[in-house]
Amino acid sequence: MKKLSEKEWSPKIIGELFIVGGSITTRPQALIPSGNIPRITCASVQNGLDTCYQNVATEKGGVLTVDSATVGTIFYQPFDFIATDHVEKIQAKERIFSESQGLFLQTVITNSVGTKYQYGYKFSQKRIKRQKVNLPMNDMGKPDYDYMEEYVSNLRIDLLKKYHAFAIKQISKLEYKDIPKLDEKEWTPINLVV
């Protein structure tokens, strides 16, 4: 697989490659607590997640969300969701972003934008559509989704190998005391009903 530096990249305008639009706002008074539908906000932490509700999802997953209220934080949303106001979406015209593709694009767009946007100069729908971003391209001049998928998958595998090696090293440093086996322990029956 080609390294990032070996891959052909091209500057593209987000609005020419992707669909950029707003989300349907679910107002606080309409929220039904204790469900499994994520509510995405303009928060710049925890993937923009407020909490989960029983409401019916108004937005499909497999998209990027952008906070257009403050600094323009971008997150990949794997699940269908509901949203607050100022949550914009970037989605592919002909597909749903896989998790690997979404995370790759989230990183690339975030790096392209840098600290350009802020509370006084928001990353609005209009600005999202005009924003240039460098993307890896395939031979047909389209975003190379296969490369994105493979790159993130390989990165995950490499990181898991490093975490595994680290865990093995840490476990080898532990001192074990002699703990009796279950069949060596004395057991006493107890009455669970009082």
C-alpha cells in the first residue's frame, strides 16, 4: 500500500464532491429520555454526543457532522441520530461513508481547515461548500475511498499490535500471589432466601 506521501492528492472543493446540508433540529422540549438514538450537538468533544433518547432518528448515519455555531469541529457519525441546531452534514453523493472512510475524511478536512474558523467566523454551510481540501484521488479523478479504507484498516492493525505488545510487557511485570484454585477453596452453602 502506498504511503500518504506517495499517493496522488488533489485540492478539491467540498461542495463539488459532497452533499453539504443542514440537519433537522430536535428541540429540547421534544426529547424523550432514556433511549438509544444519539443526539448530536455543537460540542467539540465526545463526537458531539449529548446523550441518547427514544426519539425517532431524523438523520442517517455514515455522514460527517460539522459544528457551524463555534469552531467548526468535524465528527464522523456511524449511527442514525437526531441533532440540535447548527449541526451541518457532509455526505457522499453516491455512498454512505464507512467508519474508516469517515474517520479518514474527518482528519483530512480538519487538517485542511486548521484554526481558520471560530466563533466570529463560523464554518457555515456556505463556507463548508467553498472550502478546499486535499484528497487522495483514484485514476478516474474521484476520491479514492478504497485507499482511505485500506489506510485506516492498516493503521488500526498496526496500533492494535503496539497495544498488544505493550499489554504483554505490562502483564509480564505483574507479580502473582499464590491464589488457590476454585476446587481447592472451601465452599459453604448459604440460603439466599431470608
